[in-house]
Amino acid sequence: MQSIKKLKNIKGKRVLVRVDFNVPIKNGKVEDDFRIRKSLPTINYLLKKGAQVILLTHLGKDGTASLEPVIKNFFTLSKIPKNKIEFFENVRKFPGEEKNDKDFAKHLASLADIYVNDAFSVSHRAHASVVGVPKYLPSYAGFQLEEEVKNLSKVMKNPKHPFLFILGGAKFSTKMPLIKKYLNLADNIFIGGALVNDFLKAKGYEVGKSLVDESDFGINKFINNKKLILPTDVVVKKTDGTFINKKVTEVQKDEIILDVGSESIKNLALIIRKAKMILWNGPLGKYEVLNGGATKSVLKLVANSKAESIIGGGDTVSLISENKMEDKFSFVSTGGGATLDFLANGTLPGIKALK
């Protein structure tokens, strides 16, 4: 990838910057502007060099969402004069975006002289604004994209040991390649989130009405690997709606596993204390129901550790932003699915397109 630092004489040049401002919005207001804030160094750098900046983002899945709340938040946050920045429409509004239509990519390219990708979190998608436009314009990586690649690469190339990987969330299919890969790279993998249910079920434990993935991902091939750490206790929701902490051997047929238990957190704390590298992706449970739950507790443990800590996954990052903990970790990724794909494959379509 070529860095935007290599750009020379761009005064008056039009620069199309792919950002990811697909942020949560409630009652017409941006709830979490983490991704918007992370784009500002690149945008300010280009403006200082005298470029005319056009921002390109999507919002929502179907393209019907208005960018107005995002635009309002951006100008309030950045203090950049409105005449210095143009916003293209919600790019998902156009069918050619997700189809990576050549004509649509050419149309976007016609708006500018230079293309910059600073949207790591959508760089796993082969869409027109991510991989199509670079075919028709000189293309560069923004600062945030560079930071993501640099920091996430650390866990693949000579990571510090002991190396702990904390893996939560759901969607077993997207996490399986990571488990297989990092059983070789990490010293321990702690499993949390809905993934725990699949492991407990495979071990023959009762998981009640908990969320499980019915597909067979060959989990039995590595379920007894000594590097894998499963919770010894969990928080369950009983039929009367109350929550109780109990051992994994005590879950009843009518109960739902919602989180990692207190004993498991204490056991994990010992491993965190010894770790020199911690990689974390995905929440450990239903943190929004349990006032942060195990995810919040373990985030505090990692924040207070001496380890180099790299955190990713949209839900986990939301909790970090909510609790204003971003500066407590070595690096917080803007990506969700993109982080997973990069950690599994070492590159992404949007990164390849810049080469």
C-alpha cells in the first residue's frame, strides 16, 4: 500500500476518501462516533495539503438511511468549515456499489483526481467504492488503514509470549478459521460469548435454550486442545426472568446461558496478569442486558495489565467507547468482520486493491 504521505503537490486536487461512517444512530443522533473520530487525521492531513476532499460512506444496509445525522456530527466534531468538505450520497443507495459495477466505479472515480481508502472496517467487502475505484485512480492508504494493518499484523508476525487470545461473539462460521489459526500462534485461547454454547454442547453438557450453531464445523478435532480455555461457570437466565451464576455442569433444560461466570473471570485474570500480548475479538456475553457483565469486567482487567492489548469487534468497541476506555489499550480496531478476516487471512480485498 502507498501511504498518503507519498502524495506530492495536491493543492487544488480533488481527493475521494472512502471512510466508514456507518455508525449507530438513535432519535436522529449519532450514538457512537468512534469511527468518525478515527478518520480525522487523514482528512485534516489532506486539507492542510490544500486538497478538496470528497467523503464517501455508506449508512445502513439498504441505502435508505439519510446521512444528515452523520454529516451534522462530523462538522460539530471536526470543527472543519463546511465549504472544505463534500459528502457524496449514501453509497449503498446505488445497486452498483455492492455489485462492484464497473460503470458505477468509473462514475465515482470521475469525481476526483486521487482515491484514498481510510475505511478498514469495510475493506473486506469487494464493493465498487472499495475495490472498483482504485482501478481508475492513483490510490493510497489513509492513516487509519495503515494503523490497522500495522497493529493487527503484530499478532501474526512474531507476537510476544505468553500470548492470550480472547474470542467471543456469535457466528461460529466466522470464528472457526481464527480458532484453527491461533491455536498455533497463541499460548491460550479463551472462549466466551455464544461460541461457548457450541463448545459446551460438543462436550456433552446441557445448554438449555441457549443460542447454538447447528452446523458441524469439526469442533471435536480440537475441543480437547490444552490451549483452549472454556468457562467453568456461566450466568444463566431462568424461566422466571432472573439471572443466576452456576457451574457449566448445572445448567437446566429451560435455562439460557447469557454470560461468562465470576469464577471463570477470576481464572482468566491470572492468565491476563502473565500475558505479554492480548488479542480480543467479540463480547463475552449479553453485556447490554447485564450492565456490562463479564465483558466490562475483563476489559478492566486487560486495561490494567502490562500486556500489549489489541481489541476488535464492533460490540466490544461500543462498550469501550461507552466507558471512555479507548486510551487504556494499545490499539482498538474500527473493524468488525474486517478485523476477523484480516486476522484470518493477513489481507483484505480493499488492501489488495491499493497495490
